[in-house]
Amino acid sequence: MTDFIHLPYIDPVVFSLGPISLHWYGVMYLLGFGFAYWLGSRRANASNGVWTTEQFDSLLYNCFAGVILGGRIGDVFFYSFDRFVQDPLYLFRIWEGGMSFHGGLIGVIVAMLWTSYRQKRSFWQTADLIAPLVPFGLGLGRLGNFINNELWGRPVENLNAVPWAMYPYGYTGSVPLHPSQLYEMLLEGVLLFIILNLFIRKTRPMGAVSGLFLFGYGVFRFLIEYVREIDHNVNTATDLITRGQMLSLPMIIGGLAIMLWAYSRQSAVKK
């Protein structure tokens, strides 16, 4: 049997200056948006006038607001609704943690719809610009979960098959856990980023990039849910499908539908 990794304590606070503290999770958000701004600005400048820097700045600012508001509201309503009913102010105590990707996605979609309307452009043109920028930030967010010692996976059933299983700091169980945050970082972050940014190098119909993002994330998240710790607020160990999988299924189906629509529309135009 392998000697598994015992993780030491990692302070979630990078540094404090008086009453203000900078947390690692916040650093990951800032790095993710910083990278999205850098890469998106380059692509906007290379778009031959399709996008101006000012238009992209406005889009990214709206998406930033959408992911924060949507992520918090989604986490409360998807996973912590009972707590919200007992304590409605919990919705506003974002410093206590709790951000939902699916809620953040809804917030970003609303932001893209609003920005597309204001800029008088197709929603799919907007979404196809944003989609390849997102996985980098998703990967950093999962790394932030790992540093924060949260969202661990389930106990490993076959210890010999998972030599990288870990004992988190403060964990008192006898069986090591799947580092599901790192699985998500690699699949939803690194691999999905590579897939999307290779895909956009080829000629493709409008909407195909957005559809591929939804499908890819949905599939990766659905699979990782099998080793991710069950959220006992909404699921039990006997449930056939988790809340995360229920929220990912529409992404898989919708992503496939959007890609089929985009390519069929392209074929119809060519005819």
C-alpha cells in the first residue's frame, strides 16, 4: 500500500493589512480575470474592428459582475436554500464562502445578453469570444478550493488504484480522499482551455465555440461528481444522481444542441 500524502495547514489568508485581508481564493479570482482581460484584449485588437478595446472592457466588467452575483445567488438557491430561509441575510455574507459555477454561468449569460443588446451584436458572437477565456479562471478557482481545504472528494475505494489520494489537514478519517478539486482544475481548467483554444484556430460557425464549452464543462463536471463529496444538504449517498449532475445535464444537452444548430445553419447557408 502507498504512503499517502498528508497535507499541512495552509493559511487561506495571504496577508492582512489592518481590518483588510487578502485570501488565496480572492487572488485566484483576480488572476483569472486578469488573464481573461489580457488574452481577450489581444483577440479584440486582432479582430479587424469587430471588437474595440472599449467594447471588450465593458463586456468583461459586466461578466465579472455577473459571475459574482450569479455565483453567490446560485450557491444559496441551489445548495443552501434551507439556510437562506432561516437566515435571509446569509445571501449577502459572501465572505462566509459559497459560490456556484452553474449560478455564475447564468449570471454571465445574463451579462452577455445585456452587453450584446447594448452593443447591437449577436449574442453568439459575444459568447464565442468569452467562452475560450473562462476555463483558465475555472482552473485557478479549483486551485483556490484546494488551498482553502474545501470541496474534497469522497473516500478512495481502491487505494492501490489511486496512489495520489490525500489526507487533508484536520481530516480524521482512516481512508484518504480523492483530491477532486485538482481533478476539476485539470479537466475543467487546463484540458478544456486547450480544447477550446485549439478549436478556435479553425473556421467554425458562430455559436459552435459556446456549444463546445457547455458540452465540455458539463461532461467533465458530470464525471467528477462520481468522486466528489456528496453535498448532504441536497443529496444522500443512495441518490442515483447528484445536484451537480442534475445541473450539468442541461449543459451537455444544450451544448450539443447549439453545436448541431450552428453547423446545420452553416450548411444551410452554403447551400
